[in-house]
Amino acid sequence: MSPAPQRARRVDQPRAAALAVLQAVRSDDAYTNLVLPGVLSTFGLSGRDAGFVTELAAGTIRRRATYDAILAACIDRPLRKVEATVLDLLRLGSHQLLSMRVPPHAAISTTVDLVRAKKGQGAAGFANAVLRSVSRRDLDSWLDELAPGDGPDDLAIRHSHPRWVVELLREAAPDDDLDLLLAADNVSPRVTLVARPGLCARSELPGEPTRLSPYGVVAEGGDPGAVPAVAEGRAGVQDEGSQLVAHALATVPVTGSDGRWLDLCAGPGGKAALLAALARQHGASLMAVELHPHRAGLVERNLAAVVAAGGDVRVVTADGTAAPFEPATFDRVLVDAPCSGLGALRRRPEARWRRTPGDLDELVALQGRLLDSALSLVRPGGVVLYATCSPVLAETAGVVAAALDAHAEVTLEDVRPLMPGVTDADGPLDGTAQLWPHRHGTDAMFLALLRRS
């Protein structure tokens, strides 16, 4: 008599959801933070399960290079020859074993069950053997063996960044902060909320007031969308560094007229919404320009509460490098330029694997054209704030220096006094500011203030 078949184990739903996120990021170029809500809804997960999925998926994507180096040491063939879904699951299992408080037996058994359900018994046996090898050492022991030095290759493994990113950040990082900066990129950021002035008081938002921004709170946890002010658009989710960008532009003194403000690269609209609220308090209008129609729609949704409160706001779908406005007609202009995003790697874990060195040339050229356009649109005596969520020198000092060379009528002013409480943020050019996740707890925002004389 043949033995009765074993009953298939029930697949763990939070881990299956994390796998779905990894597959969407890998196959569909999805963004982790954008795909997560839909996946959680599909799997019916909330509360602690949702938090577990978020940390498991985002943490696995952040630490991919580290886990791949460890897996390569445990597998007798190149990782490119491991089936993609199996490799995704081995990475998820490695993150649980090495970076989460999951008991080893639970991390291994639940991962192997998922492999079995997705790819069969043979793949499950392979995954079981590999993860048992991974579990024989803790993360520090693996790194001491595989990445013991401080050269670019070892730092790339230890902190899970592409080598070319490590080299660019080494050029930009202050003093000997590179190791601290790379480590900070792998720490999950806390959710920061912004109270849009005139629409919401900061005291309405649950959490501790932010240290640097006068508008923000560090959220207590849970779903930000469940906060009434956020649901109503009177508040939003916004990194503290981004809040400081809008604050700096809105508070710098200008002489003469101060009624026309412009956001030249407004999508998806977080900075535009804060800037629009501040413009309303100043009695000014805001023109928000966005090239892509779907992102212009996001800007409109972000600005809806300001419009409902009587704010003079208009969204224009246009190319910021050739915006349809008369020259020298705006008093304050924001250029929140499209950039590599290498200053927000903790928040956008997949970005480090999507960018290539070749992207920089195209981005820097676009940034230069946008800043030239802004300088032509601002009136004499008016100001342009150039900002990037990147500390890469080509995107920061390089773009600003080129604009100063090309525009004799433009001067660089010190932006740092416009950010009270911010210290230790000297930028690569005198008078510019560079925020850092390891020093300020923000994304690595760069700010430069230019005045047309």
C-alpha cells in the first residue's frame, strides 16, 4: 500500500504578498511604495501583517546586493541561472534570517513552502539547502568574510549599493561620512506628515513635531490616509527636507512685487501643495507646470484643498524648458528638478538598481535647461530656488556653476539662513545647502538660491 500523500502546507499570506511586490518591481518596473497598497488590499492584509510585508519587501529590495553576495557563496552556480521567482524567494528568506527578528525555522519553512507552491518540490529542496547554509552565520559574520575592507567593491556589498553609486557618493559626502551615509540609506524612514498652512494646524496631526520644519510631524504609525486632515488634502505625507525647500523659497525676501509664484516641475505635487498654501497666505498666485498629463492630474489632486480654500492656483501641462509664459514675469520660481534620486534611496529602495551611470548625462542636461528657463522667467529682483533630491556633484554644484557662468545677471545667495535650526549642512558651493539622511534625518536634498539682479 502506498503512503498517503502529505497535505500541502498553507502558504503564508504576508510572505506571498511580499513576493508579489518583488515580482512587480522586477517585472513591471513598479515602485515599491506605489505597488504596496494594492498588494496589501488584494491579500486582505492590515495592521501588523501590513507592516511585516512592508519591511520584508522594501528591506529585501534595499539589501539585494548584500544578499546576492551571500547567496552566491552558498550556491554552486551563477545567480543568473537561478529561476527568477526562486531567487526572489531566496532573497526574502535571507532578509528574514539576517535582518529581521524572525526565528530561523519559521523563515526557512515558510519560504520553502512558498517555493514549493510556486515551483514544485525540486525547487523547494534546493531552497531549503541554500537557506540552511545562509542561516549558519549572522549578517556581520557574512560581511566580515565577503566584504572586509573599505574599498568601493566591499562597500557596495556591505551597504548594498551599486559600485558606481558608492563612488559618486564618496565624492559628495562630507569628511569621512560615506560609511554613515550608505548605512543610513538602508534604514527605513519614518513617515513624516506636513500640515499645509492656513488649511491645517500642525497640532491636528498625530505625532511629534519635526525638528527642522515648522510644518511637519513624525507620524506615530498606521495608515497616514486614515488621518482626517490627510484624507481631506489639508495635510500630506512629505519628507522634512522637501518641506524645507518650499519654506526657503516662500520666506526669502524679495523687493517689489510678490504676487506671482511658479513651480516649474510640479509633479506629483507635494512641494507644490505646500508652496500653494504658503502663496495663499502671502496673497500670491501659484502657477504649477508639469510635463506629463497623468502627473499633472496628481498635481491637481494635491492642490484641490488649497483651491477649495480660495487659493489662486493653476496647473499647466507644459514643458518647463519652454514654458508658455512671458519672460521676467514671476517673483519666485521653484525648480525641483528631475534627478537621479540618489538622495532618497532609503525611501525608494528600487531606485539604486534602476539608475545607470549613463542616466546622469541626460539628467544634468535637462536640469541645466530647466534652470536656464527659470532664470529667464523670474523678474529682476526675483529669486529662483534650485533643488534636487540628489547630492551628486554633477547634479548640484555642476548645474548651478554652469548657470552662474551663463547668466552674468544672476547671483548666488546664501540659502542656509532660510532654514532655522539646520546646522552642518554646507553645500558644495558657498551659500548652498546639502541635507543628509545620516545628519539631518531627511532625504539628501540640495538647495541653491539664485537672484536675478
